[in-house]
Amino acid sequence: MRISVFGMGYVGCVSMGCLARMGHTVIGVDINQSKVDLVNRGLATIVEDGVDALISDGRRTGGLSATEDSRLAVADSELSLLCVPTPSGPDGHLDLSFVRKVASDIAVLLPELGRFHTVVLRSTVPPGTTAEVVSIMERESGLEHGTDFAVVHNPEFLREGSSVSDFFNPPLIVIGTLSDKGASMLGEMYRGIELELTRVPVKVAEMIKYVSNSYHALKVSFANEIGRICRAGEIDAAEVMRVFRMDHQLNISGTYLKPGFAYGGSCLPKDLGGICAMATSAQIDAPLLEAVQPSNRAQVMETAARVIKAGSRRVAVIGLSFKEGTDDLRNSPSVELVEYLHGKGYEISIYDDRVVYSSLTGRNREFIDSKLPHVGAMLRPTLHETLEDCGTVVVLQKGTVDSSLFEGMTVIDATPE
């Protein structure tokens, strides 16, 4: 395959060398003449083990070259990778001027080609950028996306220091595009890497890199906060985290990583509060852990805001216990939501087939009586009775609920997908 790579910085240089090693004919493009000269001399534009050898081998075999001439690069390729910089501004927003400029430069050349061309956006960009690139290219070329050209978003997951290994052994290959032909051409580019392409909506492809890196930062900060708290208590932090990582059912797994409603119950709030208290007692700064509970409450309030926006003053709530399959109401975010809406004057009907008010005992009964003294009047024995005369239904537990009964109502589904 003939591929042009726009931008010969970190991602561009690594991609060029790896693609050439895979047998593709690659031409790099950059406005920086010194980078062009380096590649044409068989040298990498970055310093990292293994990259120099890839660039040198690519030049020696004739599969790799570089130029400042966009026209030449586009004319000699069927697919273009955009690996141009997207630097952050003072407010955190990205400067997309390089992306827009290259998209425009390629677009004006497309009518001369007389053949289909695929543009692959590798740069990290905010959701909506790929659609903007499509608009720019249609406007500048006078051609139609999907018929004459395609734009594909293909985020990179290259870590500095291990980029070559990451390219050939990626954790996943994500593509977002509306063009089947564009997706097919990208599949051809990755031929030889034994990993199935994950095709998703374009905005999902644009968002996944942000989510991945934010989670990586979260993990580093979490481990460091635990380390600080452990050291204050003369506890072996490395051993604690070694044992923590052994749990692949809950700790290092996909468990809990599904957007939905807030957590609750007797364990998570209590133990989170306990470890935050340890940090406070030891005068250890643990802002990440201390931010978890406010974040959890924000999830409750976001759901309340959706109910308020829906407009109806009569609201049905499906699920009251903190977790499906139990009648435990202690620290239930569902109770917190109902308490808030009831305080705002909403008429609430509740259905939870595990919660029978007359059967509640002990701390469970004490908790709900202190939070919702009128909960007995809110609970309904059947779903039909719960939904009667309600304009909004909030689904906090799915269970065996028949969603066909919600017809004509505003449905706020806060359950994990």
C-alpha cells in the first residue's frame, strides 16, 4: 500500500518506520526541512530505541522517503495519515490549526487524483473534529465524502519509550468512520497485525484516547495516594498494591467501569470515609480519594436535574435499595434522589420488589425512617400502580421490569449499560 504521513514528529516518525517495516511504501511530509533531511539520510526525527533502525532500514530498502511537497505525497499515495501537532492552549483547549491546514491542503489536490483517497486522522482531537475535517474537505475539493474520499479517525496508543512494540502489539485498533471503503483501506494498512479492528461511531473513536489517558493518570495518582497513606502508617505500600493487583475479578477488571447511577451501601461509603480519615489523621494530602464522594453525589444531582428538566411533577422511581437484589436501603443513592425530589415538591411513587416497608428492621428501618419518614406511602406493590398518572419514570434497577409499560412517559434510564 502507498501511504503518506503528514507530520514527522513522535507519532508520525514511529508510524512511518513501522509501516515501512510492514512492507508499505511510505512518504513522510513535514514543513520542517531539517526533519525531511534527517529521514532522507536514514535517521529518525526522535530519540527512542528501535526507531532509528526502522527509518534506516526503510531508506535502505527504498520503502521510505520524506518531502516538504504535499502535492507529491498525495499524488504518490492512496491513504494519508494526519499525525500533525494539536498543542494545548492556556485554557486546555487544543489548537487544531495544523489539522485544518493539512485537511485543506489535501482536499484541493483530490480532484487532480481522479481516484478514491482515504485520510486517517491519528492526532488526538476533541469529538467533532473528524466531522469538521469532512466538511473542510468537501468544501475545498467539491467532492463527496464516502464517494470520492473518506476520512477515518484512528487514535494512536503509543507510549513514549515503547512505541515500536506498541505499534506492532497494540492493545486495540479503533476506527471511526461513516465510510465502509475508508474502513476497508485502513484494514489493509494494518494487515499483518493480528488484532481485529474495532469499528465504532466517530465521536467514540475521538473520545477513547482522552478516556484512556485520563484513566492512566487516575491509576498513577491512586497508587501514589495509597503509597503516601501506607508510608505514614509504616505499611509496605508495594506489597499492598501487589496484593491489590492480584484480584482480577473486581480490582483489575471491567467490573464497575460502566456509566450508570451512583454507588451506595454500607461498605463503599464507610471504607472510603475510613481511608480518608487515615489520611487526615496522618496529615497526608489525598485529594483524589477525598473527591470521590463529592463526585458520587454529583451523579445523584445530575439525575435529579434530568428529572426536573423532564417537566412532570409526578415521578415514578424503579429501585430503592442501594443495589439490585437486596432490600438494603442504607446509604442508597436512590433514597438520596427521592429525598431531594420530594423536598422539591415532586410526587414520588416507588417500585422495588425486594423492599417491603413492614418487613424492614434494625438499622435498615432506622435509616429509611430518618431519611424518608413517608416512604411507606410512596412504595407501590406493583409496577402498574407505580406508573399510574406519572409523566416521568427513573429506572435505577432494571430487574424484570417490562419497559413497554413506559410508553408515553419520559424515561430516565440511570442503570449501567
